[in-house]
Amino acid sequence: MEFCPECGKLLIPKKKGKSKMLVCAKCGYEGKLEKGESYEVQDEVEHKASDLTEVVEVTNEEGLSEAELEARRERFIEGIDFLETE
């Protein structure tokens, strides 16, 4: 990991033609990447529970028992309550 000598921001590896450069996204500084040096860009994102999407599939309710219908209603209400508390 290298930082820009002009503004101190992180330098990002980019290809420019056949050569590889380290570029500052803030001030535009460019430094040549020496042969044999390699960099890997990797992002990690942490999600909160409220960022997740729940998929609800609605199917025909005919033929379901009263207990199955009640279980569906309860899950639906729990989902609504969860969204209202976020």
C-alpha cells in the first residue's frame, strides 16, 4: 500500500497503455509501478441487517391448512414490525 506524496491519499494501481501506474484519485499524481511489484485491489463491505433484502414469494393459498395460513400471516406481521423498527 502506498500513499500520494503530494496529498497523502491512497494510490490506486491503474493500467496506462502497456505500463502500470499508481494514481491518486484526489490530486491526479501518477507514479510508475516498478517491474516485479504487484498490487491487488480488494473491497470488503459489511452489511447491516436493514441492508438485506428479503424475498417473499406469494403462491396460491388454496389447499393450505388454517395453521399454514396463520404461520404466513405471522411471518408477514413480523416482517412489517421489523421494517418499522429500523
